[in-house]
Amino acid sequence: MKSVLTALLVILADQATKLAIVANFDRGEEIEVLGSLLRLGHARNSGAVFGILKGSGDYFAVFSLIAAAVIAVVIYLARKSPAAVKVALGLVLGGALGNLVDRIRLGAVVDFIDIGINAVRWPSFNIADLAITVGVITLIIKCLRPGRKCGCESEGAAL
């Protein structure tokens, strides 16, 4: 249940922030929040992470749907896992579904967080991307270190 609740919260936060950005910013418009360190703006990504393979949104929508189904199976297998693992899986699932909603609804993912220093910028991202990143890092820390147990090993599956 922790995974599902986490995923729902991520989807809601992701979609709410994207709706606010689309309603208040023209595409390409940016404002500085913390000088050049943090900017908010309205960008669209029809490709994969960092904008690679632009225009391939349909393929990534199918991939996201398959990934979400796989994550849902892993969540079921990890039902006896520690809470941190369940939350991490929920973060990944919610992020994947949040971006999938954009791909289906808009044909591209809305990105709006822009960090960097002056001209040195990280590619823009959104709450869904952030959730996926935090979820994956948490899973790596909790599950992939030698000697660590995720809680699903007794089911014959490992993360």
C-alpha cells in the first residue's frame, strides 16, 4: 500500500506542477528563482531523458507503459520489503506514470526545473523525473549493496 500511495502522490504533485507551469508560462519562458542556480520555465521534451531521440514520444509512451507494468509486478513481489524499498518503488512508478500522462495528453513531457550556474545548465526536468531518480538511488542503496536484503528474497525474486 505504501508503494501505491507514494505513486499516487507523485502523480498528483507532478501533474499539478506541470498544469501550473503550462497555465502560467509560455513555452520557452523562464524566471530566475535563485539567481542562475534555479530557474523555472516551460519546456517540452518529445524524446527520452536529456532530450535525446526527439520526436520518438510514441515509442517512449509504450516503453513507459511496459516499465510501469514491470514495476507493478516488482511492487507485488516486494510486498514484504522494508518501507524504504516500497516507497522507492512507488517513487519510480509514480514518476513513470506522471510522464506517461504527459506523453498521452500532450505528445511530449513538460519539463520546468532548470538548475545550473550561468551558462552551465543541467537539462531541465520535472517532479516525475526527480521521483524516478530518488527512487532508483534509494533502491541502489537499500538493495544492491552486498549483504543487504530487500525483503523479497524469500519469494524467489530479488531486486
